[in-house]
Amino acid sequence: EAQVTQNPRYLITVTGKKLTVTCSQNMNHEYMSWYRQDPGLGLRQIYYSMNVEVTDKGDVPEGYKVSRKEKRNFPLILESPSPNQTSLYFCASSLSLFRSTPDTQYFGPGTRLTVL
Amino acid sequence: GQNIDQPTEMTATEGAIVQINCTYQTSGFNGLFWYQQHAGEAPTFLSYNVLDGLEEKGRFSSFLSRSKGYSYLLLKELQMKDSASYLCAVRLQLPGNTPLVFGKGTRLSVIA
């Protein structure tokens, strides 16, 4: 089954304790991205990756890191989480950004992070 | 900056038709998506427009006018399960832009 998986789905942590949220897709997609969703602010892009070893900042990259060592995986790293990073996080993937056809993004189920 | 506007909330009656509008002012345009998101769940793809006009898909239709920076999503024969948030997203041209920018979403409540 084609899917994007994220782990963990729920996480409560404390300020400053490094954490990683994993994201994996099994569709051989080139493009992957991370979003955070906050009430009243909508979905905002944190980082995206066009392909292996190619990553770029989105609109709200501060406090986050990513890596794309393999095509299927795109982990999100919070080196020193702070309470303002409490949010709902979504990973997404699509085949490519450069196709002329509607390139649907497939979203993972979300990770609800609380930083105390 | 990029600006995408949608109404925050709408309410409609079961069986009726509702139109959710989206206006955008962006630097470059490379297509517009509509997504549906039920509370606590991931967004799911509904429609895509890159040329002017209407795209119909069952009970859902989406319209685009690039000259006006305007799109709408039309939902017919509303059902209770259509209660959800509807997200408008604009795909921007690269390089130099975030690839996909979302509006804040419209929360639709369908009432009996």
C-alpha cells in the first residue's frame, strides 16, 4: 500500500531535549517536505527536499534541521526543542515538483508534539 | 510575500450547495490545489487547476481565474461527512520561492 509514515504519532517532551521525527515513503517519490500546522496559522512549510542530498528551507525553518540521505526517508530534527515548537507536524511527498500534471502530495498521518 | 485568503468558517445545510472562495496574490503561479482535512487528520487531495476554467469531479468542482487571482471550490449535495476544513494551496514557480503555499483553511460545518 502506497503511504507516508511518521513516527512517533504523539510525543510529549521537555525543553532542550533533542528529538527526531521520522518520515518514510514507499512510492519512490523525489519530493518530500515537512509542515507544521497551528490554529489560525494554517499549514506552513518548514523544509523541503527535491531529491537525495538536496534540501531547502521553507517559510519557518528556524529551530529545525532535516537530512535526506536516502530517497525514502526525510527525518525532522529538533536539536533543542522549545515550547513554541508545540504543534502538529505533517510530512508529505510527491513524485516530483517539475511535472506538468497535477502532482498530488501525499501526507503522513501527523505527529502531535508538545514541548513543556 | 505570498498571500492566500479564504473565509475562516462557513456553515451550510445538508443537501445544499456551498462555494468556498480563495483569492491569492503570489509571486509566480504554477497551479492551485484544494485539499480536504478532517479534524486531527492529514489533508487529502481534492482537485488541481492550472488553466482557467472549471474542473468537475463528482460532487466537487473547482474553478480558477488566473487573471483575477481567484479560485473557488463548489460542493454539491452536501453530506454530514463533508464537515471538514478545506485548504487552498498555490504552487509557486522555482527557484526563489517555497514550492507550495497554503491558505489558512476554511472550516465548513454541515448541519441537518
